[in-house]
Amino acid sequence: MAFAIDEINRNSNLLANVTLGYSLYDNCVKLAVGFRAALTLANGQEEQITLNETCFGRPPVVGIVGDSTSTNAIAISAVLGLYGVPMVSYFATCSCLSDRQKFPSFFRTIPSDAFQVGAMIQILKHFGWTWAGLLVSDDDYGLHVARSFQSDLGPSAGGCLAYLEVLPSGRNPAEIRRIVGVIKKSTARVVIVFGHEHYMIQIMEEVVRQNVTGLQWMASEAWTTSTAALQTPRLMPYLGGTLGIAIRRGEIPGLKDFLLQMRPDLHFDDSFQNSMVNQFWELIFRCRFAPPPAGWVEAGGALCTGEEDLENVVTEFLDVSNLRPEYNVYKAVYALAYALDDMLRCEPGRGPFKGHSCSSLQRLEPWQKVNFTTSFGDQVSFDENGDVLPTYDVMNWLWLPDGRTEVQTVGEVRRSASKGDELILDENKIFWNSEFKKSPRSVCSEDCPPGTRLVRKKGKPVCCFNCVPCSEGKISNKTNSMECISCPEDFWSSPQRDHCVPKKTEFLSYYEPLGICLTTASLLGTFICVVVLGIFFHYRRTPIVRANNSELSFQLLLSLKLCFLCSLLFIGRPRLWTCQLRHAAFGISFVLCVSCILVKTMVVLAVFKASKPGGEASLKWFGVMQQRGTVLVLTSIQAAICTAWLVSASPSPHKNTQYYNDKIVFECVVGSTIGFAVLLGYIGLLAILSCLLAFLARNLPDNFNEAKLITFSMLIFCAVWVAFVPAYISSPGKYADAVEVFAILASSFGLLVALFGPKCYIILLRPERNTRKAIMGRGIES
């Protein structure tokens, strides 16, 4: 402070024709003493001074620099605000001091704890430390920090506090033991401490006693740079690697020379400044002044001459390489000086106050605007709350192999109008006091990977949770997802449940074993029909072929071939034309087939009746034209049913997602269940009618008919289709199509084998029975 004022008084561009003076008071780390000193200054009760003939009396108090602690600053500033006396603190960080309603004249050159808490949270977030413990001092500084941490840690970094403990201000070994026990039992590996050096000394003594290792300590600006008491060989095994927030380091050119010019007062002036210099001198040079004043504590040793050389002394008091709180004092003095300079330059009618008025030397307003740049290049200005533009250095306690310690700068946290709060870290420089020399892991629960969702543990902080796998059909593709999202309709969750994949498609394919078997059977049946048709065509003039209307036999073989081929429409991916054609082709082919069988049966009965006396007239109703017409009419009825069905409610392809969760079944919906039922019912009616007529003709002489073969074939046909209905209804997806194809093939093979097998046997293997005599029963006996 003395150097800054001396520098200002020598600066002709700042406060020209005005000399600044100052008074120093020691608050003795007691509120009452500091409060009394501040009121003395504010009331103008300090001693009168005489500088020269033109300057005599009590000069006005421009402002007060201090107090260093938040508790003292709160009490003093609340009173000074009533007098409008500006107070600029260099070390009081409590965020409560930003309240302009309570502290209208308070300013500070150190960032608020609100920013310090935010900086700490940014570091926690950067390293993924979501589970931390917090120790705070039992004063305004610590308690306000605790409130800020509790409210900001969760929303800003997604973290939470494993514990929050208040360090006792006095000697309380039992409470200290209890707090260290909490630290030891906790799973949190990061411990944040907001408190001054003496709090840390107490807690670390107990940490060493209980041997609590493996912790990552984080220091507030109050003890980050405390090297003498904490960076000892006994404590560094525990405190090595500490990360801390420190007041921004500054450089003050000329300060070292100013300190070296300092000389003691040999006349024992009782002013506070002189007494401090004398005490410093005795401490550094281990000497004493003579004669000592009354009540003076003798330092012992040789007598001090005042001519001792400070340049040959190694002491931290003369180290200006790491100026942090001192730099804030320097800025505080300059802030008051620039405010005073602006006031003196103010022109009436252009001032910043009400009515464009100006302040006076006797009434310096605490609302005076200040904006300047220090010799170190830092811009200093205050916001509407009296807070300076915040910047902090990030420090790391380095424990070297040779046992030496060093506090190194590894980054900074700063606020700018364009980027907001910004954390810059050089992780390669950070010393980690762990076995693997890596950043420790401090979480209550490990992150939930994609494919799981986060479920809070009941009665635990929000950072403690379980990871529950997403259910089938749902995914989470982010870490720590609160909910699993459902996949779209045509997609399903991957085995890891971290992304959606297209659902597998299912239909009766030509490339799967079942489809291959059915296709082979269909083509085989078609081939056999062609072979039988060729045999019958080749032997068309033989009695076995010509008997019982060979034309109907050819039509029956043709319809059976169509029945075999229509089954192929049920295999492959359903499309609109295949869905529409499959049931129509199936229905018309089978009606054609059954119609031929029905007409054959009716012809057998008519021939038998005509063989009796007086029955010749019955054959005229069953001539060739009547047989063709009957088949055509019966088939046309089925064609009309199919046409009505296709026009009214046509079958169509459908993606069915109800059978399986992870598959899409491509199937043909019938469109109209009534249409499908009428189609099957008509086929069934003709089949039953054929079966009944054949059954009635079963006892007729063998040489007149094939009624037994027709009866057997129709029994097979009806049995297959009666079994088809429940099997079709209960089969899902492609298996329904497979059941229908199987029913078509089984009934077709049954008709083919039952009706044409015996005739082919006679034609090919027993040609001696393929004669008119044999057929009429007068030939070879079988």
C-alpha cells in the first residue's frame, strides 16, 4: 500500500497537485479492533497532520482498503455504507458482499466466492469428479460457500456432495476426529476445503494420525499458497498433488527496490508503520534496538544500527515473484486514486450523478465509475455489484523426488464478456499423487453406458444410482440416460440396446429349407401330372383310358397341374398381385378338379342305370356336351365368387408386427373373411357331394366304374382340408402359408395317386389287363 501511494504521488499524470496520504491500522485478527479503526477513519477522529504551510488539519478520508476477512468486511461495510465511505477489500470473498442493498459502498479487487465456487465446479466437471466431500470453516466465508456449493454443484456439473462438514474454529480434537472418520469412510476421493491455513493444520494432523491416504485435496484461495506450515515432509505424502484456486499473480515493477530502501526509525516513533518496520528489522537481522521503549519485547543479540544491508538477506518478505494478495492491495489503492482523479476532472453539468453533478473532495461518492489498466496489463473495473472482473490461477502442489515442494501454475479460470467463464488447464504439468500418476476417479456410481437407463437409489444423493438395462425394443444411445426410448415400428433394439436395427423380415421364402421342400414338392407334382398326361395321351386309344370319358381325365390332370402350380404363389415375399392371385387360382383350380370328379361320379351312376332295362334315357342327360357344360358352370360359380371377393375386399400384403417383437412377418390378409370362407365352403360342398355320390356307387360292379377310387380320393381330400382349418388358424406368419401349401399339395397328391395310380399301373405294368374284355370282366382274372 505504501509503495502504491508513493508511486501515485510521483505520477504527474494521475492526481496532479494532489498528494495522497494514508493511515495504517492493525486489526489484530479481531473484529472489534478493525471495526473501531474503520469508525475512527470514517468519523474523522484521526490525529491532525501538518505537511506544509498550505496543508494543515484533518484531510478527508477518500476510502478504506480492507478488511481482509469476510466476517470483518461484512460488519464494517454495513456501517460504512451508511456514511457513503467506499471500502475496497483485497481478500474478503464472501458472495454475500455483492448485495448492493446491504453493502452499497463495498468494492473488492478479489473475485467473489460465487466465482470461486464456479471455478471449483468447473474443475470437478473437467475431471469427471461427481462425488466430492466439502469442508468449510465456521465463519461467513465458509458457510456462504457451503450454500453456494449445495445449490450450484448439481445443476452445473451433475455432481453432489458426499458430505458437508463445518470445521470448528477453536481446538476441538473430538470433532476433528469425527470429521476425519467421515472422510475415511466415504467413497469420495476428492475433498474440497474452504478455510484458512489454521483450519487445515488441525485437519491434516488428524489425517496423518489416522493415515487417510488416496485423497485428492482441492484448496480454496485461502490456503492454496500456504507453503511454510503445510508443505512439510510430514504432510506432503498426503497433500502432494493438491489442486487449488489462487488469486491471480501480478507483478509490481519497482516494489523490490522500494522494500530494499526501507529503514527503521531510530527515534522510536510510536506510529504503527514505524513499529512494524522496527519489529521486521529485529526479526530479520536478529538484533535489538537500544534503548527499547517501555514494554518492548527484547529480541536479544547485537544492537541494531539501522544500516544493515537487506540485499544480503534471504527471506520470503522480500520475495516479489509471487505477489497475489499484495497485487490486490496494489489494485485497490489505484482504484481509489483513479476514482478521485476522475472526480477532480469532472466538469459541472457533465457529471455522472443526479442532474449531471459532480462529487467533491469532501464527498467522494461510492458510485464513482472506475476503469483502468495496471502496469502488469490487467484491466480493472467494477460491475454493478462492486465485483472486479474475476480471474483465478489454478495451482498444483508438486512433490519432487528429492523431497522439495513447489506450487506451480497449471491453468487459469477467467470470465470474459464473449466466452463467459472459461477454464484453461495444462494437464501435462499436473502432478498426481497416486500410484499410476493419473487423475483419480471419484464417483458414487459409475456412468451408465448406452443400452441402460439410470435409476436413482432411494434415500441417496442424485449421484448414486443403479444402471438398469433397457427392455426389449427400447434403447439408450447416451451415457447416463434417464429413460430408454422405443424404436420405430419397423426397427428393434440391438443386443446391446444402444441403437435400433431394422427388424428381421419373415415370409415363406424360396431360399429357406421349408420353402425349398415345398417348391420341390410342387414342381414334382406338376412333373408327375405332365408325365401322367403324356402316358394317357400316348395310350389314349386303349380301353382303360377311353373308359369313363377320357376327356374328363385330361381335364382332371390339367386342373391337378394347376393346383400344384398355384401353391407356388404362396411362396416368396407377398405382393399385391400374388395376394390377389393366390386364393383365386387356388379356388378355381380346385373347383375345376372337384367338378371333374363330380361329373365322373355322376356319369358312373348314369351308365349303371342305363345298363338296366328301360334306363337308356338317362344317358341323354350326361352326354359329352352336358359334362363339359356342368364343369364349366360349376367352375364359373367359383370364378364369380372370387371376382366378387377381389372387387369388394381384395387380399393385400401386410406387415404383421404382432406375432414377434423383433420380426416383421410379411403376410397376405384375406381382406374379407366371408369371401375366403365362401370360397372354401364351395369347394367343400362339391367335395362332399362327390364323396356322397361315390359312396353310393361303391358297390357297383368294378367293370362299370371307378367309384371306389373316387371315394378313396375324396376321403383323402376332405380329411386334408378338415385338418387344414384349425392348423391354419393356429399357425403364425409364414407357417400359415406353409400349412395352406401343404394342404394343397397333400390333397393334390392324394387325388393324383388315388385316381391315376391304379390306371398307370395297369397301362405300364399290366398291359394284359388293358383290354376291352378285361375291363368288361370277361378277360384275365386278377
